[in-house]
Amino acid sequence: MEVNNSKKLAAEKSVHKEQEPGVISNDVLTKAIVEQGHKGEAGRLARMDEVQLESITVIRLEFQNILKIDHLWVLKNLEILSLAFNKIDKVENLHRLTKLKELNLSFNFIEKIENLDQLVLMRTLSLFGNRIEKLENLDRLENLVIFSAGKNNINTLEGLERLRFLKNLRSLNLAENPIATDKNKPLRQYLACLLPHLKYYQYVLIKPEERESGKELFTRELQDILENEKFEIIERKRIAKEKADEVYLSKSFVEHLNGHQLFESLFTGDPDGEALLAIGEDALELKTEYMTEAYTFTQQIYKIGLGQYERRQQEIQLYNRCIEMERKKAQKLGQDIINRFLEVYNRLCPKVKQIVTDLSRDTLKRIESVLSSPSSAHTIQPFLDELALAKDEFNSIFEDSWHTLMSIEMQLFERTEEGNSNFENTIKEMTNEFIELVQAQFVLLREAEINFSDALIGIVQQFVTFKAASGYAGDIPEALQESLDDKDVISNLAAGMRDHHMQLIDAREDKLINRSRNWVRELCDGLQKSEIKRNRAKVLEITYFLDHHRQLFYALIEDVIPVKDDKKRMISKVHFSDE
């Protein structure tokens, strides 16, 4: 017994021997990808190609003695990441993995939950077996479904209430933490009443009676939590609405144009304008008039953007309905062809089986004489003729089905390509119309800027002249003192202000135009690529389906006759040639 134990310990040491500190690098990632990839011949072929890191969606770097999370940003499309069984002490450098859905950091040395806010698509998170003392920084992971933080050092209920904001959380595990050992505050009942959306705790279904007993035990705590989160819920709804509005306006290309945002940005970081406005009330009144006028134009751009967005959406919906209708027609025609093919196939297969069975049963003893004496072939000829007729009928339906299905698919592809072309022309015309309409408003906005700067020059010059003539030159702002000796100072300041404002107006106009045109290009390119991909997949599907049934059919003829292979081939060669 002792000998066996010593052998076991020696084996464990050899398997889990101490490694050098691990560093995540391209070589480490590539090695892991190759090892976790396809096996056998598929793996050999895969290893012949260079590993494209940006295409990887799953990787496991376990038992690598890794000390720090780093260099994972090269895996831009990563969805599943496991760094379990390492020596990581800090959660970091994951913010670029915005497509991550599953993260496993179990059995590390992590002491704090942090730097996960950007991983908003995360559905599964495991921090089991670390050194975490408090649950925190999780309430932004609103898509989280499964969360495990068992076997840590969590010693306070504080922070658990933040899980209430994770409306999709269904499974939670906090076993083997200090808070799970307090008999006066049973954690399971507390979580059952605290998290009404939670279904499983420690992978066991939460029962209604557990929720009720939790409410009785923790009535005061629950009331305090509800009271404290009341205002935060309102604030979160407000922020969520703002984000939704921003996304909506962004799709309309008019974000930050629904108020005074553009106007206010003109005077941010504008020392020249600030110097001119320093004269006081008259200049500020002029600025207010300019703001009102600018708001009229930006509001018009905003309304045009929303209106054009709705028009584009209607056009996209119309396009989708038309394409879907064409695809359903093609699917119906294709299904009819497939049904006809299967009807013939299902009729012929039993017939062929019976013929071959009869041929085997009644003529097996005569095969030797048939092969040695062709004159005796007439004894099995009726069976062979029936098989030949069945084969001809199958080949006929096969060829007819293949050509018809391919024709249907080609027609669908051509109609879709034509539809895509018409849609592209329409959406481009709508976008150009949108651009022309908003450009007209930007022209008016520039004119308003010119009028403002010209009027401001006049007001500032009058102010300086009046102050100098009345003996109050000291009241002139310091930035304008030089204008007493150089009349061009005010004009130069106004020119600097105008250039700064024009650059911002031009930049906003360019952004709107470029984004709208890029959207059209990406949309149309995406539709074209999607159709090509669908067409190729459909062609492969048709080919595979028919070839598969052809192989099954020919297998009936080739494999059922219970004679030696050489004789079978001779019969097949004489009577079942594909010529």
C-alpha cells in the first residue's frame, strides 16, 4: 500500500512539477491554439496554415504558471477564455475583449474583482478558489447568467445587494466562504429573498418556501436595500434612456445635434472668442442671439436626420420582405423537387432490395455457370434488366432534380443580386438627398457664424473706442489692450475665433457625411457578401443531399449481392456500366 502511494506521489510530481513563471505571448497563444485544435489529419492540415489569432473564439491557458493577464488583445474575437489554475493576482487587460461571453479565472490568487466593466456581453464568470474578500464591481455585467465565487474569503454581505441589478443572473455559487458559515444568517435564504430572478444557488433549485422564509428572516435588511436603491434605479433608467437615445441618434447620424452641444463646443478651447466676449453684456447678448439662430439650424438637421432614418428603415424593411418572399418561393419550389426525388427514391430502394434479394436467392447457384458460359446468362437476365431500369429511373430523377434545384438557386441568386443592386441605388439616392438637405443647413450655420463674428468685431471696436475716449481705458480687458495701438488686433482675434468655429462646424459636417456614406457602403457590401455566402452554402447543401442519396442507392446494388467481390465486379461491369 505504501509502495503504491509513493508511486502515485512521484507520478503527481512529474505531472505537476514546478514551472517557470508563465508569460502570455504570441508563441504561447499559438501553441495553445494548435494543441486545442483539430486532431488527426484535420489537425495536420490546420497546422500547415499560419494561425490567425484574430479569428480565434476559444482558448484555454490553464496550468501555465501565468502571473499576469496580458497580450490577449490580439484575440479580438475571443468569446471563451479560461485562465484557471495559474498564479494571477489581478484582473486586468481584458477591456479590449468586448466579445467575451465566458471567463474562467478559478484557482488563482485574485484578491479583488475589478476591470470587468467593458465585458458587457459576459454570460458566465467563474472566480472560484481565489482570495476575494468582497463582491464588487459586477453590477454593470447585465447579461451575466452564471456566476461562481465559491471558496474565497468573502466575509461580508455588503455588496451582494448589487447583484439585484443583474436581471439575467440565474445561477450563483458562494459556497465555502466565511459568510456561508453564519448559521444566524443563512446565506441561501438571504439570497433567495434578495435576488428574485435567481433560480439556482449552489446549482440547486431555489424553492418558493425558501424565498418566503428569507423574507421573514431578513425583512429589515430587505426594506433598507429597497429604500437605498430607489433613487439609483431611477438614475439607471435615465442613463439607459440616454444611451438608447444616443444609439438611435447615432444611427440617424445626428447625435449631439438635438440641443446646444455643437454650439457650446465652438466656444470650448477658444481663447480668441473668450477675449472678445470679455467686454461684457453686449457681446454676451450677441452670443445668445447667435446661439438661438444656430439652434434653429441644428434642430433642423436633427429633424431631417430622424425623418431620413425612418425612411431608410422603411426601405430596408421593404427590401427584407421582398427578399424573404423570394426565398420562400424558391424554398417551396425546391421542397417540391426534393419531395418528388424522395418519393422516387423511397419507391426504388425497396424495389432494388427485393430484386437483388431475389437475384441472390434464385440464381446464386447458377452464377458460376453464367460466368463460365455466357449463353446461360438469360437465366438471370430479367433480374438484371429490372435493376438496369431502376438504375436508369434513379439516374433520371437524380439529374433532373440536380439541374432543377441548381436552376432555382441560380435564379434566386440572380434575382437577389438584382434586388441588391436596386436597393443600393435607392438607398444611395436617399443618403445623397439627406446629405444635400443637411449641407444646406450647415451653409446657413456658417453664414450665421460669419454674421456673428462681423457683428462682434463692430461691438468690440465700439466698446474699445468708447472706453478710450471717455478716459476708462483701464476697463478694457487685458487681451484687448493692444487694440489701442493696433486696430488689427480685434480683427485678428475675430478671424482666429471664426477659423476655430468653422473648423468645428466643418468637422461635424464631414463626420455626418462620411458616416452616412460609410454606412451605405458597409450595408450594401454586407448584403452582397451575405448572399454569396448563402448561395454557396445552399449549393453545397443540394450537392451533399443528392450525392448522399446516390451513394446509398448504388450501395444497394453493389453490396447486397452475396457473392465474391471479383464475380460481383464482373457482373456489374457487364450489366451495370454507367456508360
